[in-house]
Amino acid sequence: MEVERVQAIVSSSLAKDNIPLEFVRPEDEQPAITTFHGLIPDIPVIDFNHPDQDHIIHLIANASRDWGIFQVVNHGIPFHLIQKLQQVGKEFFDLPQEEKEVYAKPPDALTLEGYGSKIGKDVNGKKNWADHLFHKIWPASCINHQFWPKNPPSYRAVNEEYAQEVRKVVDKLFKWLAMGLGLEADVLKQGVGGEEIEYLMKINYYPPCPRPDLTLGVTSHTDLSAMTVLVPNEVPGLQVFKDGHWIDAKYIPGALIIHIGDQIEILSNGKYKAVLHRTTVDKEKTRMSWPVFLEPPGEFVVGPLPQLLDPQIPPKYKPKKFKDYSYCKFHKLPQ
């Protein structure tokens, strides 16, 4: 059965003032109705170049408790490398449709990897206004180059270089997040798999949409990862749910957007919060983003850290293999 991609729908003879019904969200999800436009605080921005490490740790811990998300500047990943990552990703999505389909996620595959248009299960049968490409970029033992585009020719080299750079940032984040909880520096990283943590790259592609008021690129969710490190393009779209409102994330060129995911919320026994977020789309421009999801190996068991528990503070979450947690999350089953 041929799968219709959102990008193909846009380039077809679709009328300029409507979208297929399966993309129209219920009223309580439509961005035109639910986006807050009043005076709002900005998502915290943290400068890794600040001379006082304790100050950085304090800001990260507060942002992770209060928001579950923050932006990082002066993180050390060269801006030209981020631009190259964006360029090769855009060039892949600019390829003819049949060339992209070579990398399509196999039907009924257990992995997320590959080119596609849908993940998870929507109880209303609705679709997201987005296509995507998933593939793992680290560790080497879990990489399947079958899902890495051969065109553009520099795609592999750029992604390999980015993997090395993003790992340096991730190690700092895990260390400072742990210290923000009063723990030893390596405790959080070890609690989600240590050196076996899998880095899953996703390219989100949200083409222009005739009715951005009615649909979403991705509906509201928390990430099932431990943490997500995201690079956006310049087209706004990320929204965060804070204090009962959906608010827009401000675009900062070259910044990394850090999402606290479900596994760190579990490890921290709820002290750090996984951020509820969604993505809107634009009428005229293509929005793209490059999240890297940091995930434990499937067999790895994640549960609240014993250091954070005592008779007065019982565990709020059950320890669970990551693969079982993922299955329940994707199929909307209770955890």
C-alpha cells in the first residue's frame, strides 16, 4: 500500500485554503484557539560560558524543576557545524519523493528508524502535518547505515561529526543535572545506561500548510527519552505548556533546546519534570528541527534513584525496562 507523505500532499493540487479532514485537530487542540498571546515569561536561557559552574548548575536545576526545558548558548558545538547539519537534512528532504522512499521505515518494523510520516497511535485517527527521518548516531554498535541517506554525499560525515560534538554537551548536562540534585556527577548518566545510552537523531519536516490554525506538526507529548537535545531552524513552531497555557518558544540562532524527558523525571522521582510540548506549522515556510533523543538500551531498567528516596519520600514511579516503557507509551497503555 502506498503511503501518502505530507510533503507530497503539499506539492499536489491541494486547494490553497483547506487541508484533508484527517489533519484537522479537535477545537481544544487547534493552535488558533489554544495558543496564549498575553505577557509570558521566556523559556530559560543558560550560558555555558559563565565563569561560575555553581551558577550554571543552579540555573539548570531550576529550569528542569520549573519548566522541564531550557535553551543553551555558548555550548561549544561550532555554529558552522549546526548549519551543515541543517543543510544536509534540508537537501535530503528536497530530493525526489522516490529517492526518499528508499529509506522508508519498513512496514511493521519494531524500530523507529527510517523515513516516514507517523509514529505512535492517535485515538482520534488524526494525522500530524509532518514527515520525518529517524536514525541512530551513537554508539557505533547500534548504528544501522541503511537508514542514513547517501545523498547528499556529505550527510554521513556531517552527522558523525555532530554526534561527537553533541556527546560532549550531553556529558556536561548529565553531570550538572546530577549535581543540581545534590548527587555525584555520574549518577544520572549511569542511571539511564552510561556509555550504552543510544543517540537517536530525528529530522522533523513540517511543510507549509494552508490552514496552520487547524492542525499541528506534532501533538502535545512528553519525550520518552532521558533527555532531548534539539536544533530548530529559524521558523517558529515549538510550544511549551506552562502554567496552564501554550506558549511559543523564542528562536535563538545557534542555541540548543534541551528537553527533560520521561526517564530523567522517573530517575529524579519527579524533582525534574518532563516538558509537555507540541509543534505548530507555518502557512508560508517550512519548519524543520533536529532533535537527538538520549535513550537507555531497551533492556535497561530505569527507576527512581535510591539516593532520592527515604521513608518520607516513597517512589512515585515503578522501575521498568525501557523497551516496556516505550511500548506502553506508544500504544497509550497505562505505565
